[in-house]
Amino acid sequence: MEKIPDWPLLWKQIVEAHEAGRAREPEGQGDAWAKKARGFNASVKKRWDRDDSSRRFIIERLKADPGSTVLDIGAGTGAWACMLAPYAKKVTALEPSRAMVEVMRENLKEQGIANVEIVQEAWPEARVEDHDFSLCSHAMYGAADIQAFFRRMDEVTRRCCILLMRVTTPDGLMAEIARHIWGQPHDSPNFHIGYNALLQMGIYANVLMEDTGLWEPWTNDTLEEAVEEVKRRLGIGDTDRYDTYLSDRLGRKLAHLDGKYAWPRGVLSALVYWEKDA
């Protein structure tokens, strides 16, 4: 009989491998978003040009509880905070990156939003008051202790905890590579691991798959860049042991379009939420 994984441990091991890969980059020791915050802001605005079920669900949930407070964990450049502010009494936007906070302040000022408080701290160490709702949209992937992350959310939330997490396809290219190198198909912290960690905590959360389909594919300028990106993601940048394998697989699987190497689409987004007991 196949052994059931220790899901929190698997999450921790993958996070630590990713951190090891980032630590070798020149910007790995400082604010990782220092040179990327504005590009991230632009990409979110472009993606949000298209409506999606996650945003509709959360807005309707807030409309059902007028006058509520919202904690936005890992608020980034403030897309969620700006969107939710009209439906909430107050939004607390928690974001550790100085570069992200700078852009968030600009977005709030541009939209004339006055009921968002920015707290420049990291979760779960940050001390915040209780809120009616807590939201974390794809900002949990750097937390090594994912159960501590979820537990703290649950502790400070009165009504409903909401997560958005990536769902990787089990037969995708990165799953194939991770299985070859790591012996299991999860190349990154994701919904599958996180949801099972919630179950181990006794939290039986609801799940809604986002209705926008698979995310846009990654692209790389060169095949060599694609190989280096995989090595960084898997924390194996200090060895050339897998270079031949990676060059072969990526050369066969990536589509060469408009001068770039495009990955097959293989990621969805899931909305995970649980209601607190009255």
C-alpha cells in the first residue's frame, strides 16, 4: 500500500528548495520585488480585465455581511484591497515588501480609497486585530510552516477564511520533471498539498475552481534560460547533473513561438474557503 505523504512536511521541503534557488540570485538577499513590483502591478491589471468567479464570489460574500472588516494577507500592490474597499468598513492590507507597498499606496491614492490600512509586516508573525474576513490570494507560497499560516488566519477571523491557490495538472511538464528529480510530482507549493494540510488540521474547506480556465503559459527567451529557471525553481542550481535531461525534455516539450519558448498550459486557480462557527 502506498504511503500517505506528510503534506505539511512536503510543503516545507518544496518551499526550502525554492528559497535555496532564490538565494543564489543577486536579488535573493533583499526585497525580491524591488525591481518587479511595477511589472507585477501591470500584469495583475491586465489579467483582471477579464471577470472571474473568484472575485464575484468574494464580492457577493461581503455584500451579504455589510459593514465587515477584511484582512488581506500578502496584499501585493493592492488589487484585492482596492476592489474590496467599497464593500467593507475597513480593509487591512498586510504586505512585507517595501516596493509592493509603494505601488499599493499609489493605487489607493489614484482611486481615492481611504478605508485601507497598510501594515508592512509578514504573516503569520504580524500582530493584527481580529477581522470578519481574511483573504490570502497566492501569497502563501513562501511560508514554510503552512499549518501555522492557516492556523493564524483561523484565529484572527470571525466569519470566513478565504484562500486562492494554484492547482497544477498532475500530468503537466513540471510534474514530469519534478517526478524525475524529486520522486514526486509537486514542483511547487500548491492547492493539492495545502488542501490536504487543511484536512490534517480538521478544517474541511469548500472549493470552487476558477472559471477562467488554465493560466497563460510561461515563456522564456532561450532554451538555456528555461533550463536555468527550472533549476532555480527546484533548488538544483548548484549542480549540472540534470542539465542533459532538462535540455532534452524542454527542447521536446516547449513550443517555439514568436521568438520565445512557450510552456504548455498547466495551472488553474482554486478558491478555498471555510466558514467560522457562529
